[in-house]
Amino acid sequence: MHAISFIQDLAVIMLIAGIVTILFHRFKQPVVLGYIVAGFIIGPHTPPFGLIHDEETIKTLAELGVIFLMFCLGLEFSLRKLFRVGATAFIAAFLEIVLMIWIGYEIGRWFDWNTMDSLFLGAILAISSTTIIVKALNDLKMKNQRFAQLIFGVLIVEDILGIGIIALLSGIAVSGSVSSGEVFSTVGKLSLFMIVALVIGILLVPRLLAYVAKFESNEMLLITVLGLCFGFCLLVVKLEYSMVLGAFLIGAIMAESRQLLKIEHLIEPIRDMFSAIFFVAIGLMINPSILLDYAWPIVVITVAVVLGKMLSCGLGAFIAGNDGRTSLRVGMGLSQIGEFSFIIAALGMTLQVTSDFLYPVAVAVSAITTLLTPYLIRGADPLSLKLAAIMPRRIARVFGLYGEWLRSIQPRGEGALLASMIRRILLQVGVNLALVMAIFFSGGYFAERIGSYLDDWLTDTGWQKALIWGAALLVSLPFLIAAYRKLKALSMLLAELGVKPEMAGRHTQRVRRIIAEVIPVLSLLVIFLLLAALSASILPTNELLLLVVFVAAAIAAVLWRWFIRVHTRMQIALLETLDNHQDGA
């Protein structure tokens, strides 16, 4: 009987969704809104018929929709795109998210909503809709214009920061409090996990997919992709992070595979089906009486979204050095909320920390801002001309001078090359240290289980800790040696630039050599102190720690070249994967 009611519910959802979306497509409105309207029509709050009987199963299917939405968002993400988006995307996205979270929180408190409702409202307003914006720019044939490319860059950064917001909100919802220490700890652990997952994933997953692709079986490739997607989501949940994070990350990892286009083609129908159910499920939760009761907050929040995002994104784009017209077009193009907001609202309901009214309010605001999006994008140019015409000359002159100053301080020629080299070295050092920290964290995480295995032949807990910490240090040696070599290269470069012959005279080379040797050694000492603090749970006694470090140093000295070769092979494999993806794209 359960199966029959489920099939009936699925049939109703798909039939109504199909009819409504055909009408929406006919009238050139976003299909996503059609799905939400379809859910509203068949929902339990809309008389006269209760067409859906098994809402819990539908919600489970909607969860799959979230996974596939975030997975496909990850497939569209690229590390190379992230490095290319430049300062505009980072500044605009950061300003937007900070300002919109603050505005949302203040609006919530102004309406006397509780702290969690206000906080979640801020997060709901923070992220713009990738789906809606891409569709609107496509329809308006503006996708290739410069402001559109800047918008895509902002959306990439927003997606990453949005994942961080979800992780933070989950932690806050569980603990019930917000402290700066907790926030920094959560962000640090999340960043570490993402870096390690991306590096290890890019080393392994594209090679596995390439092997499976050799069999030239779409079925085999699809099942492998789905297995990796759900398996990684399960791993992330076990590590107490959100499934959304897992789906996005595994998608971003597969985005570096040469099979990307085939994967997107295979996964598209599944994504469309489950994401349709997700948006229909959103419509099911809309209660018309709540929308009427909260009509005033909906209006206020809608105005706040449009004006707040215009201001924050436009200001961010301008600060990064873009002209006023381009900045305004970026701000007005990002003035809406969408699928990410639904996911955040759903998180609040799942964790049972937000009120029932917040979800339908978010949906209503999203629907209104979505309908406004094409008009805002179209109206940005005329508005910028009007503002330019009425702006006082002195202010226009100040803005012009600011742009000239920004362009004048940008490094050119050798300076730009040098800055690029320093950034690359620091990035490589950061990735290596992230992997080292992950190894020690893993040692601490599995210490209890490892200790139970060691109890049979080693009962002393001090020696057990020494063995676990020493093993972590041994596994970390290739990455520590690589970090040391990169830091030495950086210190030599800085010594060459900082110590001029006119300053040090005949001692120039000696001073440079001392600086080049001292900086890496001091850096390693700081790294070891940091590792000791992070791995306090498995840190052995001082005597055993000295013994472990001495043994590790001896092994490093003997196998120095071998460790370098191992790390070099890993680095080459990583770069080859990224280059292969670029060639195949």
C-alpha cells in the first residue's frame, strides 16, 4: 500500500510540475519558479484537495535533489576559474556576505524574531542564485560581456563561502552559541578539510574515472560517479560536516577530470528529476496564511535584498578598480536569492532551530527577486547614465582619481612576475602544511582505536603516543621537506631583494646567506610548535618526543633525495591532472 501511495504522489508531482513549467516556459519565466508554484498548488495548505499523502518520502527525495544540485554546482566549479576571477570577485563576495548577514540579522531583531531566526535570515540573504542569474544573462544575450564575467567570478567565491556558512550554522545550531574562538576553529578545520580533500581527490579520482572510461560503458561510468558522490557524502557526514559540503567537493574534484563533459551529460537527467522534486517540496511547505501574516516582513526583506546587494556588490566591484557603470551592473545583476537560500532555510528546519514561517518567507522573497532579476540587469545601464549625469563633478573626479591610483599601483613587468612567484611559493607551502596538519589530526582522531590494537604488545600509553606521533611525523616528512625547500627558495628571493650592496657593502653575500638559512629554520621551528599544539592529545613526553624527532631527522637525512622524488611525483601527477583537464575542456 505504501508503494502505491508513493507512486501516486510521484505521478501527481511530475504531472503538475510538467504542466506548470510548460506554462512558465511559454511565458518566459524561470522554470524553478514553476516547480515551486506546482508544489504550492498540490500542497497540503492549498484547498480543496490533499493530493500528497507521503510527505516524508518526498522530503527524502528532495534531500537527493539538494545533493545533485550541489554536486552539479561543484562540476561547474574549477580551481583554475577560482585563480582567474581576481580581486573583484573576492572583495565583492566578501562585502556582500558580511553586509547581507548583518542586514538580515538586524531585520530579524527589528521584527522581534529570535536569535536563530535572525541569524538564519542573514545567511539566507547572503548568497545570490547562480541558476537564475545564468539563465537571465543567457536570455538577455549578455553572458559574454565583462560585467557578466565578473558576476560569474563573484558567484564562484559565493559558493565556496556559502559552504562555509552552512558548516558554521550547523555548528552554531548544535552548540546554541556563537563565539569568535568557535568560528575561527570551525573555519580553520573546514578550510583544512577542503584543501586536503581537493588535493587527495584530484590525485586519485580523475585517474579512477579515466580507468573506468576505458571500458566505454556509460552505465559503468554513471554508477562509478554516483558511488563516489554518495560515498564521499557519507564520509563527510561521518566527519560531522554537511552532506552539501561533500556533494560540492566531490563535484569540484570530478570537474578536474577529462571525462567532465560526459559526466555532466550522464548526470543531467538525474539532476533535473531530483532537483524538480526538491523545488516542488519547497512549494509544498508554503502556507498562504503565513504569507499574508508576514506580508510586511516579505516586502521589507525584498527591498533589503535588492538595495543591499546593489550596494555591497557594486561597492566591492568599485573598490577592486572597476568603473562605476560596470560596478552598478554587477551589483544589480546579483540582487536576488535562490537555491542556496532554500538549502540554508531547509537546514534550519532540519536542525529544528528556526520557526515555521522562515521557510515560506524565504521562498516568497526569492520568487519576487527572481522575477525582478531580468529587469534589474536591463535597467542597470540607463540607471548608471542617469546617476553619472546628476553626480557632482567633484565626486566624479574623486572616483576617477581613485581608479587611476589603483591602476598606477598595480605591479607591472618584473614586479608582476615577482609577485606571481611569491604567491605561488606561499600557495605551495600552504598546501603542504595543510596536508601535514591533516595527517596529525587523523592521528589524533584514530589514536584511541590504534591504541586498542597496540595494547596487546605495547601497554605503556606514553610509548603508544610516541609511536602514533612518530608515524604521523614520518608520513609527513615528504611534505615538511617540500615546505622547507619552498621556504628556503622564498627566503633567498627575499634576501636578494631586501639586502642591497649599497646597504651591506662587502658583507652583502654573507648577510643574504644568513637570512636564507635562518628564515626556513625558524619557520620549521614554528611549524613544529604548531603541530605540537594541534596534536596535544597524542603528544608524547618530552624525552620520547626528543627521541622521535631525532629518529625522524636521521631518517630525513638518509632518505632526503627519496622523499623529494616522492613529493615531486605527487606534484607532477597533480599538475598533469589539472593540465589534462584544461586540454580536454
